[in-house]
Amino acid sequence: MKQVLIALTLLALLAGCSAEDTSKTGEPSTKAAVAQDPETVELKAGESVEVPALAASIAFDTVLEDSRCPVDVECVWEGNAKVGLRLVSDESSAPFELNSSQQGGETMFAHAGYSVTIDSVDPKPKSTEAIDPALYVLTLKIQKQ
């Protein structure tokens, strides 16, 4: 059931992001899609999504580090994915970083009484293939503190 909800959320986000608004300036709109699930937000690299609970948008700017253990290798530790994000509100834009592993550094960002953590980073690495940065998909968990 959770997979169905995630798939529906992804489809809703993709549908909202696929049509670019070029009506006034000829440039694509930078308006963020609105998160449908208040607890889970999925972002592709370079995308942003409005999170009403935070009264702000979260932008997935970049993958700063990806040392996660490849799926086809046995590792001593899980590794870490460090991502660069931005919290964007009407008043400001604040960059922050999150790590998928506590051994990598900060794993939680707090704002407006909510915590933001990494739920998953896809695709999973393989020892024989480099991941194209444009293919990263980040799933964030947003919970009331």
C-alpha cells in the first residue's frame, strides 16, 4: 500500500512538474510543485517542491558526496550520501546539507516545528557504473517534532 501511495505521489509531482509555464517571459516557471503527502517528499536533482507544513519550498540542489556501498559489493559500513538542499520562503533562501548516515554528518534539519531527514537516495550505486547526477532522486521524510 505504501508503494502505491509513493507511486501516486510521484505521478502527481511529475504531472505538476512536466508542464512548463512560459506564458509571460518565455522562460520556464520556477514555481515549485506542491507536496501531496505531508510526510514524504520526493525530488529529482535540480527540482524543488513546496511543503505547506514548512511554509516553504525545499530545493534539491546537488549531491555533494556519494560513498554509499554499491549493491553488488559487501562493505564494512553503509557509506554516505551527502546532499545540498535549500529552504526557500518568501523572505529568504537558506542552504543546508543532509547526510544519509550519521557517520557522514548532520542527518536532520529542523524548521517551523518539523524535522526533515533523508528517507532514501536513488538510484543505488553499482561498482561498475557511475551515477549520472541528473538521475538522482531524493526522498525526504518530514515529521512534526
